[in-house]
Amino acid sequence: MHAFVPVPGGHASRLEAAERAVIARLVADTAELLGADLTATAGQPGATEMPGRPSHARRLTGDDAVLAALDFDPSEDDAPDAPADPALARLLPPMSHDDPRLSAELRALTEHSLRGGKVSRLTLVWRELQHPAGPKDAVVVRAGDEGAWLAALTDVRLVLASRLGIEGEADAEAVYARAERPDRLRSGDADADLEEEVTDALATMYAALTWWQESLLEAMRRRRRSH
């Protein structure tokens, strides 16, 4: 994963194909959390799962388990007051903390457009990750789309933060530290070790996305300073 750099017409970053695939999966899962299937919008009518999504009928291991850690059941989140999934609750926070009734009324009025805006931004990012516009498959953030990209990446990071239990700066620092030392000795308990592997992978994803997003901000600052 390379940092974003200013290029004519926007900002570009070179990623390995595997890195693009992982980030695209996280983006698609975040959109699915909001009720949208990006594979269906990509010309795959009737698609209900990401390609390669593992069946829950068998034991999940390795990368399958990591990606399944982001799964959710959309049917749980139809309540008018607040989403049941804590990650979705971060994406769609209460409109009022003091008046639950007012919060529910405001949510009913605004949630559809709020979800739509988030999905639109996530779709923009997902499509570029699927078909990079830059040379040598470099991902390009076109001029004028920076705000959409930053917002979409923030939403993906919010989902990861929820899965990792990040509530404040101390939690985030602990996750960054964990991402730097993923090769710890395992206990020998298969279930416990798998859980640790999943958490390590999510921590690495969160740290990498944070760095990538910050590199886009820095590239934008460099461009402003040069004018």
C-alpha cells in the first residue's frame, strides 16, 4: 500500500491487487450494513452476497473468519429508534440524546437520505477499487471527489472501530499497537487462537485504512501549498 500523491486531475495511490480486494470488501460490507448490495449495482442482478463469501454452514478459518467478523443481519436493524447493530448505530447515531421520541421522529424523516448519501459515497470508492483509473492499476481520487472519499473511508473505519471496541483515543492506540505486533504466540486453543487472529487482522485493517486516509489528507495539503 502506497501513500496518495498529487497527480494531474486528482490524487493517486498504488495498491497490490490483494490490498484493493480487501479494502473493496470492507467498503462493500459497510454498504451492506446500510442496506445496499454493491455487487447488484455492479451489473450482477440478484446478487445477494459478495463473491467468495463463506457459507456459515461450515467452520470459518483464516481470511474467511476475518471477513465474516464484519457480517450482520439487516433484519435486526429495522427498529425506528436505534439500530441493533452497534456498528450501524455508529454510522447512524441518534438525532437527539435527550429525547428518545424526538430522536425516533427525526430518524424516520432523515434516515433514508442519510443512508443513501453514505451508500453513494461508498459506491464511488468501491467502483474505483474494482477498476482503478490510474496507470499500473493505481487508485485515483479525482479532483472534487476528495470529500466523498474521506467520508466513505471514515464510515468504513467506524465499522471497524465498533468491531474492535474502540471508544476513545486510548482504545485506538491499543489497536495501533496490536497491529504492529500481530505474530504473537498462540495458546493452542483453536477457538481462542482464531478469535485472536480475527482481532489482529481487523486491527491491521483499521491501522492501514487510517494511515491511507491520512495520506490522502496530506496529499491534499501538499497540493494546496503548491498553489
